[in-house]
Amino acid sequence: MSPVTEKHKKYTAEYVKAHYDEFRVRMKKGKREQVQAHAAAHGESMNAFINRAIDEAMQRDKEEG
């Protein structure tokens, strides 16, 4: 595998900025490791798990009316 060039890093950063929103999540010390372990146990990244949890909660809230 070839090393990542500065040009590629710049392109990736621009792509992410144009296509994604980012925000910070604060949680009590130690909880991050619990979330990471849970996500890994289900074959997901922490980001994928958090996004799935948000989507499921929003769908559930929508159905409850």
C-alpha cells in the first residue's frame, strides 16, 4: 500500500466537509469504552453505532406520535 499523499489528505478533508456534519458528544469518563465495546461486539464502528442508535430512536419516537 502506498503512503497517503498530502493531496489525498486535502481531498478527503474537503469531501468530508462538503458531505458530513460533525458534532461532539460528551459522556462520563469510561462510557466511551463501553460504547466502543458494544459497537465492536455488533461489528460496527462507534460512529456507525451512534448513527444507528439515533436513527432508531427517531423512528421509534415518530411511531409513538
